[in-house]
Amino acid sequence: MRRRGRIFKKPLPKHVAIILDGNGRWAKRRGKPRTYGHRHGALNLRRIAFEAHDLGIEVLSVFAFSTENWKRPKAEIDFLMQLPHDLREEFKDRFKHDHIRVVFSGRRDRAGEKNRELMEELEEKTKDRDGLIVNVCLDYGGRYELTEAAKSLAAKVREGVLKPQDIDEETFAKELYTHPLPPVDLLIRTSGELRISNFLLWQAAYAEFYFTKVHWPAFSVRRFHKAILSYQGRERKFGGLKGSDKT
């Protein structure tokens, strides 16, 4: 594949995060219910995850359900909450063949006992795999995550196991859901919205952003390649200067 060849000529992003937006609008354009769009969105997640694995990307984080999505209709919530079950049943053979590991980031106290058990089962069964890590952000909110991390550190200080002066960025990062995953290099949002909607606020501090008007179910492998090529065409300075700007 021509684009694949171009992609391999430059360093790949280690960690790609995607806001899976536009399932409902994609379905509506086809005269279908929103759950139809979520179903096709889940199938597309499978395609993109396998392509990320084949390219050699280390981590793929996906925003599947936010802490604010509980405001949606019950039928839609119930459908979205089936994702852990779908991951286990539909992706298990290929995930096992490709040594893909599955982890979850987000709250687990509101997902229900069955879902909690499924998430723990998937994480336990795949923990020793060395392929792509698929990080499913379910009932996830960046502000909530940061607040909980601060509470955890405060409790450790109160208990005397940590001194305030010992808290630095590395210490703080260890309290996040995503520890020990690397920072996000490339954050993709589909469906035309130009915001990150409370997603991986700490982890994406120096990420490159890529926005596309394409709805998530229509975000093809070719478009995924286009996003990676866009990333590879940028110069990441992390607050420094380009070589030519230092003189």
C-alpha cells in the first residue's frame, strides 16, 4: 500500500488517541437509529485497531463513553455499555492472534457489576501480551481523572507516606488511569468538532491534533493513514525552538 510505505519512512506516533464522534449523525443521514451508528462505529474501531497494530503503533486510546454521556437516552446508554462484552466476544480471536492487550480508563463504579467483571477479565487475560495496547476510555472524564489523582496524592500526604515537596509531574502521572502508558502523540477527532471535550487533558498536553469532518463510522483506514502522514509532516518542539530559529 503506497501510503503505508510513506508512513514507514518517518517515525510513527507511539500513542494515538481518537475521539469517536459522529456515530449518531452518520446513522441519521441514513434514516437509521443512533444505535445503528454506534454498531458500525464499533466495527470501525476493530478495523482501525488492527491497522494500528499492523503499522506498529504502541497504544490506541479511544473515547467510547464520557462522564457526560449519561445524559443521553437510556437505550443509547445501554447499547454503548455493551462495548466490553463486544470486545470480548467479537475481537477475541484476532486480538489473541495479534497479541493485542486491552485496558480500560475511567470510572468503574457506575458501569454495573457485569461490566466491571468483564473489564477485569479482559485486562487480566491480555495483560502479558506485547502487541498493540487498546485503551478503552469508558465513563471517562479528564477533569474527574485529575481531581481523583489530586485526592489520592492528598491522602498519601495525610497518611505520611508522601511529602508535598516530593510531588512532581512524574509522581502525579502515576495516579492517572492511564499509567504507565506513554503520553499521547496524535489526537484525532472525527465529525468536524474542533475541541477535545475533556479527553486525556494531561496526557495530550503536547499532542498533535488532527480534526476531520468525516463521521467515525466512515473514518477509513486510508483516512487513518492521512492523519498519521499529517502528524509526520509536523515538527514537534515541546516548547523549544526549531534548529533554524536558535541562531
